[in-house]
Amino acid sequence: MTGKHIEVCSLQDTLSHTRYFLNLRTKSTPAIYRRLLLFRINKPSASPQVPQESSNGSSHHEQAESSSSPSPISDASLTEFYCMEETCPHLGAPLSHAELEIDDIENTRTIDLRGGTSATGLSTCTYNVRVEGTGSDATVWVETPSIEGDHAWEVVEFRGVSEEFADPPPLSLQSLELHDGQPTSAPSQTQAELPGELPKTLLEFAHLILATSDPILKCALTREAVTRMRAGKLRSIRPSLAEVKRVRGDVGLLDEPPREQVAVPPGRTGKRGKGGSEKSRILMLHALANIEQYAIDLAWDIIARFAEFEVEGERLPVDFFLDWAKVAEDEAKHYSLLSKRLVEMGSYFGAHTVHAGLWESASDTADSLLSRIAIIHLVAEARGVDMNPLTMAKLRAADDAESTRILEIIHADEITHVTTGHRWFSWICNKRGLDPVQQFRLEVSNNFHGDLKGPFNVEDRAKAGLTPDFYTDLRGHHQRREDRQAAYAHGGGKSGGDEHLHPRLT
Ligand SMILES: [Fe+2]
Ligand SMILES: [Fe+2]
């Protein structure tokens, strides 16, 4: 007996990977999210292919959701699908990279995908999957989660699970021969050397990475932490309260992550020039790399700072920690791509002044998880989602295909980061009986300075759950710190606006 199904993708979309992340969201408010994994398994000696025939050729492509029974894939098909919750029920660990086998049950992490049972008798939620239609029109439908109330669901994210950390190794500045701040020789791609003794838990990694000033090592540690997390090699992902106390020790949390470069106030980083000249593009990519470096720290900081956070006596679930570790991984990828690109363009990260405006917003919201998510992830990161397409258009106009490609990767990821912010903002509001739209507007009013500026990327914001009622006609009344005000007063006019959220390429 199965329930309603939702159309997820075309069958052809499932041929690039063998497992996929599937993020579903209710259309009701506050939104409820469910992260699932979709597995495509080829029958023995089969290669992936689109079925050419079906027992029932009916099509429901126009339907967002169907309670009817889509036709099952034909027996002639060589592909089978299974779907289950992303998180392992007994370890609280992600299953995206776990070894899963249908028949060969040999260890405690092996789960029967058909019935959700495991060798240890544990069960997890599995979802029925059906393929409907034929040939190139075939589509994949997944049973929607069964939760209290009658909810309509939508697909928020569908992407292949990469086996690799999808970025090039970060460049080592030490490997560059510099002359007057410019590299004089082709850089070698040296990986940062990891410390001999590595952390055993996600929280320990978060503290170590936040205390690491070298951005290359920060990226390498982030990659290592996430890889170990997915491989089930960490002792904990969600820390116990005792662990939080132990890891913080006498030092506690750093107010601000250390930097190798001295930051100047926002508005003092100089003008980038106009017209998409190479110099202005380098300065813009440099400013973006600076933001990405802070974004790595912001993702680890939300894990470390709010590790013991409770809502109505309930601690944050393990999914919270998985989600933000994934964001940290993406941000490290972004920093690596941008720093490599800067070298290709004859510069390097550190060649120009940077500011710490984003961290000021983080400090201002250090005492409230709702405020932190609202200002950093639903204002600042959403601003990036607004600006990226405009930046990409200018890069394209300047025939800078490689920088455009990098911005495209970043943009797709950033939408998912805003989605993550929306997921956990909604989760807390749901637990507290708050209206997320009203609460978000209140948070912005109390913790942000000035108008939320457009133009807004309405379409991509909506993908992330930010409908216009969240952000239309919204103004913050937060008073900036005195020193920031002074910096803006002297720092050069208009750029003081929201440049610290996202740099512009004029
Ligand atoms: Fe990013
Ligand atoms: Fe981000």
C-alpha cells in the first residue's frame, strides 16, 4: 500500500549518477523538509538505458502530484529505483556515501533498500518509486512522505551524489614565485598538509577549522571533515552536551576566525573600475573569494556556536549538522575555484585588500540562531543569489567563459544554501509556533541596517523557499557599530550599501 507520488525528474536525468539527493518541501507554512536518497541500480549485466515500452503509456507530466498509480516500469527495463531517508536511523549518519547492498547483508550499515530493514533489525523509511511513460518521455515518481495533515509537496533539489570533492586541489601560495605581488611562474598545485593528529568528531573539526588562518588548510580540513563524516569515520556528528563542554574547554569559541590578511572596514577596499575590464574582474573575484572564505567559517560557526541549541526542550537533529557541513564543503569548493582562477588571471588571493563586513553581521547575531540564519543565510546569501546572474551576464559580455563557469557552479550551490537557511528557520518557527514570514521580517528589522535592496531574483529565491512576502518592502533598523558607521562615512559613498554582502561588478 503506497500513498501519493510526486514527479521528481525525467528518467534520463537519472543516468549520470547511481544515487541522488532529493529534497522535498511542503507547500504549506511553515514548510517541512524531507531529504531523501534515490538509488538507481542496474540489473546484472545491464547498462543504464531508458525503457522503450511500458505496460501503460499514460502520461501525467502536467501534474505536480498524483494520487493515481503511475504505470510501473516494464519488466523489460534494466533499471531499478529505490528511495529512502538520507540519514541512517541508528547512527544518525548520512547514507549518501554509505555502502548499501540489496542482498548482501554483512554489516550493521547495510540496509535492505526494498523494505528498509537492516541486519540489526533497525528500520528506516523507504519510499516507493515508479517510472511512468515510455522512451525519452519516461519520468520518475517518488512516494511523498507521510506526515500529519494533508500536505502538498514540491521538489526543492535533485542532484547527483558526487563520489569526489568536486574541485581542484587548492593552490598553495607558498608555491608561487611572487614579484611585486604578481606570480612570475606557473603555480604548482600543492595540497595543504594536514596535521598528523586529526579531530575525531565533527565539532572538534569545526573548532579546528575556525582557528585555522591559512585558507588552503581550511579548505583541506573541511574536505577531510566532510569525507570522514560521510564515511562514518567520525565518533559523533551531533555532539553530546558533555562533548560541547569538553571541546569548548576554557578557551570557548573564538569571537572571530584569524586571518592571514589584515581586513579593512567595508567601503575601504577601493574601487573596482568599470566595464568588466580584467582588473575589475580580478578585484571582483578577489572580493568574492574573501566572502567565500568567511562563508566556510560561517558554516562551521553555526555548527560550533549553536551545538547545544534547544527549541522547546528539543535539541537540533543530526540533519542540522549534516546540512551545514555540506554548506561548508560547498564554500570551500567555491574558495578553491576562485583562488585558482585568480592565479590563472595573473593574480592570487591576498593580492588585494579585503574586508570583514560579513563577520560583523555574524558577531551581531551570535546570540540567536533565528537571527543568525535570517541575516547571514536569508539576507546575505540570498543577496548573492540576486547578484550572481547579473555578474555572470557581465562576465559573459567580457568573454570570460571560465569565470562565468565558476560563477554558475557557485550560483547553483548558493540557492541550496538559502534553502538550508529556510529549512532550519522554518523548523525552529514550527517548533515555537511562530509564523516564519513575520519572524523573518522582525529579525531583519532588529538586526539589519537599511533597506533590503533589489533587484530580487524572485525565481531563484522562490526555489529556496523565500516567497516575496518574506522580503518585499523590508527595512532594517539595526544601528551599526560606531566604527562601522565611521568607516562608511569615510569609505566612499554608495559602496557602503550592501557591498559587504556581495561584491558588484559594475
Ligand atoms: Fe559560496
Ligand atoms: Fe553559501
